[in-house]
Amino acid sequence: MRVSEFWRAVDQVFGSAYGAVVTRDVVLEELGGRSAADALDAGIDARRVWEALCDSQDVPLDKRHGKGLAEPRD
């Protein structure tokens, strides 16, 4: 997943306004206590950040691939 795909998925799943809040304010313990935005800035892989964010927000598996993203592999 590219960073641009991450942000597109955030907009689709959370909406642009809430997506901005959730990526800035939600602390993701599995990423060292960083927000999603801070984790991306620190160079953590966008797919890992996306999965951690989805886990923390209970996003269903069928909603995680997002528009314009490849379907998850088995």
C-alpha cells in the first residue's frame, strides 16, 4: 500500500473530516504509541499503519480494502 492509497482509504472508510481526526488523535499502541499520521511520518509501512488503524476502530474486514485498492490476498 502506498501512502496515497492509505489516505484515499481513510477518506472512503472514515470520511475526510473524521478521517483527519482519527489519523491524528487516535494513539496506536502497536505502532509505538503513535498516531497514524505520526507513524507514516516516521516511515512505518502504510499497510501496517492502515491495519493498525482499522483494528483500533473495529473496521470490518470487508471494508478494509477500500476503493482503488487491491482486494486482500488470502
